[in-house]
Amino acid sequence: MTARKNYSKVGDIDKLIHWMQHIRNASKKHLIVCQHKRDRDVLKSLKCKNVVYPMDPVEDFVYAIVYAEKPVILLYDGDRKSNEKCIKIKSLLQQNGVKVNMGFRKIIFLLKDRTFAGLFKDLHRQAGSERVHSGLPF
């Protein structure tokens, strides 16, 4: 028995919009750590608060986050190199007693190119017409 295919793009669009609303609400109480400056800018355009990206040296960045005393949401791309960076930062944060949430990354693994920037490209591609684009929350 094979899995049923979802031919409706509206469900995928709704899923991405729901994720955006959820991350916006979570950003009020959590600190969001994304991989790149452009990811931070995109999240800020979605009206997310408390969004940062790591700077070198990583250890100093981790201590700054520990000092903020907020739980952290990690938003890194889904490729191998990004996963290694994400796991390193997660480990350092947890060693210093910071609660880390990586659940928001699940949606990135459903995409074709597994990048955070690809999330919004995928949303625009699926939306299609200008009428649908005008109803999007960004």
C-alpha cells in the first residue's frame, strides 16, 4: 500500500502560513537563533521579535545567549554543514543550562532544497496568482 499523495497546494500554503504565525507568537517568549543575517531580516519582516544570528567566536555568542536567560529556538538549514553547526550550538547551549527547541526546523526538511530561504521561495511558487499573493501575511 502506498501513501496517498496530496495534490492540493492550498494545504501546503496553509501549513507554511500557520508555521509563520506560530513562530511569530513563539518569538515573544523565546530567543530565535537563525543561521544567516538574511534569515534574521526575513524573520524580522514577519514581525518576529528576539531574532539573532551567531557571530564568531561561537563561545562568546553562546555566553551572550546564556546571559539573556530565555529559551532558544534554533532555525538552521537542513543540509549537512548546517546540521553540524546547529548541533554544536545546541550542545554548547544545553551545557550552559539553556532550554533549546529545534522543532520549528521540521518544516524545512519537508522542502525540496532544505533551506530557510527556500521556504519563502516555495511559498511564492505555490501561491501562483497575484490574488493569492495579496492574501499572504508578508
